[in-house]
Amino acid sequence: MAQHVEVVGIDTRMERVQAAAPYLTDVVCLNATDEAALAGLAPSRRDLCAVSLGENAREGSILVTALLRQMGAPKIISRATDDLHERVLRLVGAHEVVNPERAYGERLATRLAHQGVADIIPLGDGLALTELIVPASFVGRSLIELTLPKRHGVTVVAIRMKDREGATHLLLPDPRRPLREDDVLLLVSQTGAALSLADRS
């Protein structure tokens, strides 16, 4: 509801349904693998259906994904726990498959391996959005001076900076402003280009 969209949550356990109720438009206690019960929610009239049944419910998530596709759900996003699970979910009709644990693990590993990286979000096709703590060699120099697109193949799309009171703001970059050591650059680039800059920190 915070995003101004209607969200219906489904779970088999009433205590989970009740806990989620304040945050969702509507909640329903039912078993989504029950074809008749699932059909009663009219999946074909929903903009998007998300399937996430937990670590030990691979077969259930496959069944629910297949049922939703059969019922005409226009977009199905399913959560996978490994590569095989992902392949099967795609085969039975998932339009998109996510693995949040693997994605978070990869992002954490990158942050640990590259000290200057505050966060990295893959965008697809080899591109990534990287939050990079300003390398020491960049401090006091402007983006115009650094010519990052030409020299390093990265584009600064925003800068996270602190004001005099210590509050953090995300702003469009001023190419003439000298960078400060507490600035964080938001870069779009090939993943390797951003990481090579991080290693300069």
C-alpha cells in the first residue's frame, strides 16, 4: 500500500495472514495449491502474481506457478531456491524467476572483496549500478577533471552527499563541484569498470 498499489497476500497459516493484514490491501488464508481455491482469486484479473512458498516447498511453488499460467495470469514472478528449480519454474510458465538469497549473497561478496563498493545492483547485459565511495585520488577533483566516462568507462548518474548538519542527500551530479571524501558516487557501467575503480580506494 505504501507504493499506492493494491496487494493481496495469501498464506496457509492464519497467524501469518493476521500479521500481514496491516500492510496489505487484503489477505486470504488458503492453500494456493488447491486449484479451486486459487481460481476463486481470479488470477487472470490480477496485474501480477508473485509465488514464494519458502525453502521446503519447491514442488508447491512449481504447481502454483503452473496453475497460475493455466488460469491466465498475465505476469508471474516466482522465487527459486537453486538453478534447477529456476529452470523448472520457467518451463511451467513463470515469466520471471528471482533468487533473492543468491542475489544478496553475490552483492555481499562483491562488497567484501572490493572495499570501496557500498552496494552493487546488476541491471542486466553486463551493466550494473554501483554505489562507490569516492577513491582518495578523486577527493578535491571535479567530475569534469576526472573524465570518468572517457578514462574508465563509467557514468556518474547521482551523488550521495552529506550537508553541514550531517544529513544525507541524493542529488544529480554537479560536474564542477570538487568531490569530498564522504561522497558516494552512483555509477552505471560494465561491472568490471566500476570494480576496478573501487580497487583504487
